Amino acid sequence: MDPRNLLEVRNLTMRFGGIVANNDVSFDVAQGSITALIGPNGAGKTTVFNCLTGFYRASEGTIHLAGDQGCAPLEVGGLLSKPLIGGSYLVARAGIARTFQNIRLFREMSVVENLLVAQHNHLDRNLLSGALGLRRYRQAERDGIERAFHWLRVMDLEEDANRLAGELPYGRQRRLEIARAMCTGPRLVCLDEPAAGLNPREKADLAERIQHLRNEHRVTVLLIEHDMSLVMGISEHIVVLDHGEVIAAGDPQEVKNSPAVITAYLGADDDEEGAA
Amino acid sequence: MDWHILGQQLVNGLTLGSIYGLIAIGYTMVYGIIGMINFAHGDVYMISAYLTAISLAVLSAFGVESVPFAIVVTLGLTMFITGVYGWSIERVAYRPLRGSTRLAPLISAIGISLLLQNYVQVAQGARNQGIPSLIDGVFRVGNDKDFVQMTHVQLLIVIASFGAMAGLTWLIQRTSLGRQCRATQQDRHMAEILGINTDRIISTVFVIGAAMAAIAGTLVTLNYGSFDFFVGFVTGIKAFTAAVLGGIGSLPGAMLGGILLGLFESLFSGFVNTDYKDVFSFSVLVLVLIFRPSGLLGRPEVEKV
Amino acid sequence: MSTHASPTFIRPLREAGVTFVLALIVFGPISGLVLDGYSIEPHLGRPLLIASIVAAGRLLFGVLEQTPFGQKLLARNARKASGGVTVARGDEYKLLYFVVPLVIAIGVTLPFVANKYWLGNLILALIYVLLGLGLNIVVGLAGLLDLGFVAFYAVGAYFLALGAQYLDIGFWTALVCAPMLAACFGAVLGFPVLRMHGDYLAIVTLGFGEIIRLVLNNWLDFTGGPNGASVPAPTIFGLEFSRIAKQGGTPFHEFFGLEYSSDYKLMFTYLVLLVVVLLMVRFLTKLRQMPMGRAWEALREDEIACRSLGINHVIVKLSAFMMGAMTGGLAGVFFATYQGFVNPTSFNFFESALILAIVVLGGLGSTLGVIIAALVLTLLPEVLREFADYRVLAFGALMVLMMIWRPRGLIRPKRPHFAPEV
């Protein structure tokens, strides 16, 4: 694995029954970069995401995540197929956090509780020390609450701390979901269409916050997004998918001028379509 | 090994399995279309057993002598009334809960199950009920001491079950109604956009399931002749096991699962122990869920993230 | 549709007519023609009565729907059914400082004023509170439907009965060990099933409840079968509650120079039970603000999101399932002690259904609601004895109606309030 990369996807193929959702997808995510995954609807972006974050086991291919602090790289598929204890939660523990296209908050819990659930693995889960209110437990809880408020401040949600997550306006729910992902202490955060449904002002604000996350909090960002101005504005590296395959990859300028990308987005001439 | 015992248990298992298969259809179709376990289904089957006995008693009170005529009329009546039960249950207890919490329809179904059991208990009394044996006669193979026999009722059960199954398969595969059912099962939202009245289709599925359970109820009553208000409980769990074994959501799977479970259970009670046959059937459910949750003919479920 | 100035009766009447015919078909044969041996005993008035009531209800509802008052009522209900959860402001606990000691004081004095009959009922009611709290962890907090909860109750009860018979253990040992054994049962049953899609758990637990009962019933040599097994009376610091001490010690009444009375045993059981219930309530209140409790509720809200946050959903579910089983086992020990005897009929499916009804009525997830529901559902039938036949009917109807009108119960818990440190 190249030490400059945080994530290396090699020859990823995903089949559902007879349908091939992704075919032979390979790309890298560099440490500390903002990388975007774009493509027309149905290109297989979310399927790639679900493989990366461990919700699907890829039919073929490997996904390697660089090891933390000099440890050996981890293979995401291997985490899923571990006997008995395997599962997508291990991927999150390895340092990949995500948000969802259709927001998945704990709607009937308060905003702070949402963030505390995300820190489950950092808190004192011992039932006994909790029941007796030991100092160790109280300290862990206090730290958790502090961390939750820290991320609320970063995402400008502090005044909503004690509201139900489900009753927040849409744009704030999107931000809360990002804050919740950050609370797990990830190295790579995967955002699935974070700007969907936001108005232009909210979009600009979001772009700023994503850059802030990377610059100030040193997290690598991988995002799926349809809004080209947002993608071109903030990402250093863009991977374009169409019909489940990578058709182009490079910096925004390269991608913008790639004939394959223009064809995919604007449609080909009739004779080219026939040839394909 | 005693071959005649083996043969006899296979015959019994086939009969029992056909019944499980018929009831399993109700579970599997409902699960396929709205993804819920209809806990009240076993009790719908119990209702049909009572309806059979009531209908036969009424017919004999009116002086109907012909046994085949009485059975055909009873089967028709039972299927109709049980079908209305299926429809009403869906309308009253499940339809208002679409879009509610995940647990709501399950708890509602348990409530209906309790209601039906207690309603029958209060209305008909808690005692064991029965009907006289209407069809005699056996086919027998072997000598006087060691033989394998199949009663005419058992034969009727197997033939009627396969007939019902064939009819249902035709309905689902070849008719417009069946196409609508399959479309709704695949994607309810899309089917609705295409102009299918999915509420009506879901109701239809409940009616079909109930009618199949009614056939089972009538046949079982003719065979064993005895039942009480609690028979739906254990039979329901076993029929559900059959549906899971065959692959929940799959019609041929329900029948296959039913017959396999019937055979397993008969062989177990013939060669191992009768007292623990229910324990055995239940262990089959757990083992299938652990090792092959999609069943024999079902497709693995893809999680929607 | 608030434009309807005057309600029309034609549509509701037609609907009521259809309802009447359907109800007649549904209720007619079973309630109108009662099997008596191989013949029929007609009771034709009953289906007519039931169908009329159902149709009248439908008519009333149809008309009410069109009046402004009815619409307001429906709108209010719809609001309450979906939402209703609020976050605490952080200052409403002051009232508790008065209420909690008052409730404890009443609880402690009750056995000294109640007669033996009501003391027995109180013990049963508290046992159901404990069972309700246990099932509430599983169903209400973690959102797992457990329909065989009575199995763990049976494990606890039989552990004491058989343990006393074979291993010579007593009440106090059972009080510690039985919950652990029940939790082990929960783990063995839960682990394979909890890895799968949620709804299968319901039917597996339903089957498991029945299996435990069958095994208890059929394993004559070990469990005593349908005849059951006797349970020794509890002891306190080695003092027995029997008239004459069996093991040669001093009976409780002689030690304190009191007249012998079997009430002492009940009082003792009640007081220990009360302490356990109070501890349990305290623990559950804390639990909802502990990482584990939060994870249970998060799992109920959205399992996929939990997994994306690194929560091992199987372990978290299993912990809820085991915690519930443990509470069930604990309740079983008290039940066995109270009855002095256990047999399989105490652990049938209706018992599971009753506990579920308590949780559903009390509000999935609300400790206070479950306590109130348990007291109401166990003490009310004692008052209304003549309707005993309709008890299960009422529970069934209650579950359906609650799911339609208040799927989240009558009392919604408040979310805890958090403030950053300054």
C-alpha cells in the first residue's frame, strides 16, 4: 500500500444476483484529501459507498484502509467475514464513519444523545460502574458530553443541543449527521450526498464546513455529490463512475475536460451509442 | 429397522406435511407482501376447524345424508367465512398500522390472536370439540401383523392439498390478479404508481391465505375429528417453521417446507420420542434460521441502506 | 375536509350496513351456533347483538368524523400518537424529592395494614411490575419483540424449586443464581437469532416459551411433570418461617417471641420484593442515561445507523435480551417463594401475553407507565372477578387498540437534559 493513501480500492466488483452494480472499480483516497465520487444516477456510487463502509460484502476485489499509527493495513471485506464477530460495526471502529443519503438520525432521541451514542466505544459501558456512579464512569460521561458540545459548536448546532433530532429543520439534520459521524473519531468520513435538498446558501456554508473539517480536524473526506459547483470547488481528486465502472479520475480540471465524462453526463451522439 | 413403521411414518408425515404446507402459504404470502409475521394466522386455522364442525352439524340437522355433498358444501362455506375473517383482520388490525412503528403490526397481530382464542373459548366453551368420523376405509399394504396403511381421508388430504397448491400456483402465475400480487410483492410503491390498488391486493393475499388455512382446517378436522380453541397456537408455529424452511416468501417453498417438516416430525415421533416432537420441530426452526435463513427456495435478503 | 358544514348520514349508514353484514358473517357461526357434542345449540341473539354493536360503533365513528368536534378529536389524537416525546428542561426533578419517599413509605407500611388476601395480591402485582420492567427493557427500550418472556420466569421459579430439591439451595442463593441462569438461557437463545433480521426473534421466542413449558411438563423424573414441585419457605439469617423449624433451628416467631402466623412469610417476601423492585427502578432510571441504555434505544430507532457508528448490534441486543431474561428469572424466584409450589401451567403463553399487555399499555420504554400498567392490570381483575372469562379478550383488544391509537403507550418518557460544563 502506498503510504500517501488512506484508502485503496482495487478491482471492486459487486453483483446482486444477475445484476452487476459495480465492475472492476479501482481508485485511491489520499491521506488528508477531499475526494469526490460522482456520476449519473444509478452509476453505482452508493453501492461503492456501502462496500467501503462495510454494509455490503464486495463480490470481488479488495478495499484496504491504511493502518492507524504504523499498524498494518486493514481489509474491509475481511472485517465483515470474520467468524461470529464480523460485521459492519468493525469498519466503523477501524476509522471509517459515514452519513446516509436519506438521513438516519435517532429521531426520538435528543441531539446530544445522538452524539453520545456515536461515542459508545469511548465511554465507560460497564453497567456496574454506571449504576454505582463510579468516578471513572462519571469522568467518561463528562468527557463525552464535552466532546458532543465541541462538535455541536463546530457544526453550529449548539442551541439545538436539547431538542429532539427528528424535529430539527432538514439542513440542521444534515449537519447533525456529520457531527455524529465525527464523534466516532474517524480517519475517513464518507458523506453520501451531503448537499441534497439544501438551498444555495446552505450549500456554500456546507462547503466551508467540509473544508474546515479537513483543514482543522485533519480528517480525510470522501463524498458523493451531484452538485458540480460544490464538488469542483472543494475536492482535490474526483472519481467518475458510470454504469458501475470508473470512466475517469483526476483533479477537477482533468475530469471537467475528459471526453468520457462529458459523454456520460450529456449523452453520446447516436452513432456512438450504437457502437457501444 | 422396522420397514413397516418407516413406511407408515412416511405416509403420516406426508399427510401432516400437506397440512403444514397449506397453512404455511398464508404466512409466506403475507410476509412476502408486507413483511410481517401474521401471528393470528394459526388462530384463523383454528376458527376454520370450528366452522367445519358447525357446518357439518347444521347440515346433518337439516337431514343431509350424502357425505361428499356435505363435505363439499362445508369446505365452500368454511373457505368463504374464513376468508372474510382474513379480510376483516387485515382491515381492522393491520391496515391502520401501515407506516407505524416496526413493532406495531406484530403486537397487533398478537392481540388478534388472543382475541380469537378467547372469543372462541367464551362462545364455544373451553372443552374439546369433535366430529364423528365421516369417511372410513383404508388402503393397506403388507400382511396382517406388519402393514403400511393409508386411510381414505389421508389420501383426500394429500390430493386436496396438491390440488389447492396447483390452483394457487396457476392463479399467481397466469392471471392478472396474480401478476398484480407479484408486482406488489416486488415493489409496493412502484406497483401503486402503475395504478395497482395495492390495498386491495394485500387484502386479497390475506383472503387467499385464510382460505388455504380453511382447507387445512376442514381436512384436519375430517381426519382427527377433535380440536379445541388452542390448536392454532402450536400448529401456527410449526406452519411458520415450514414457511421459513422452504424460504419465506416462496410459494413452492411453503409446500416443500411443509412436507419436509411433516416427514421429519413423523419420523422423529415414530423412531425417537413422541413427547418431544414439538420441541424437535421448533429446533428445526432455530437451526434453519442459523444455517440457512433464506430457506431452501428463498432468495437471500439484501439490506436496504 | 373541514368544509362539511352539515354531516351527511348516507355514507356512514351505508358503511355501517356493510359492517353489519360482515360482522354477522364473522361472528354468526361461532357465537350463534354452539357445538354440543355432535349437535348444535342455537344462540342466534348473540351474533345479532355483537353485529349491532360493531355496526353502531362504525356508524358513530363515521358521523363523528364529519363533525368539527370529531375532527378536532382525531387531529389531537394523531398528534399524540406520533410525537409526544420531549426533552426535559433539567429542573423538573424537584417534585420527585417528595413523591419518591412518599411512595416508599406507603409501600413499606402496606403489609402491616393489608389482610392476607390483599397482601398476596400485592406480592403478585409487584412480581408483575418486575416482569413488566424486565420485558420493557427488551421490547420498549431495545425494540425486540419477545413473546416467550415467561420462559425466563419459569427458569427462575424452577431453579429455586429444583435447586432446593436436588442441591439444597435456599431462597437467598436462588435470588443471586437464578437470574444468572436465566440470563444464560437468554444468551443461548438470543445469540443465533439476534444476528438475523428482527422479526424472527418474535416467533423463536414464542416457540421457546412453549418448549420450556413442554419440557417442564414432560420430564417427569426431573421436574415432577404436571404435578409440579414444592418450594421451601425462605429464611432470614437462618430463621425459618415455618411453625416448627425443619432443620432444627429456631423458627422466626419463636426467636422474636411472637405468635405463629403464616403472614410473616408473606410480609417478608413482600418486603424483599419491594426492595428489589425499588432497586430495579433506580437502576433502570440510571440505565437510560448510561451508554448501554442509550445504545438500546438507538438500536430501536435505527439499527443501520448504529452499525455505522461502530456499535456491535448483536452484542447490544444480546445485552438487552439477557438483562430482560435476568429480571424475568428474578421475578420467578419470588413467584415460587410466594406460591410455595410451582407447576408448568403457571407459565403458559397467556402469561407472556399479559406481561406484553402491561408493557404495551404502560408505554414502550416508560418505567413509570409500566409500573402503573402492571398494578392496574393485576389488581383490577381482582376487583372485577365476574369478568374473569373476558380477561384475555380484553388484553387482546387492548393491544390492537393501543397499536392503532397510541402505538407508543399512554406515557411517553422524557429525554434527559444535558448542559456543557462552564
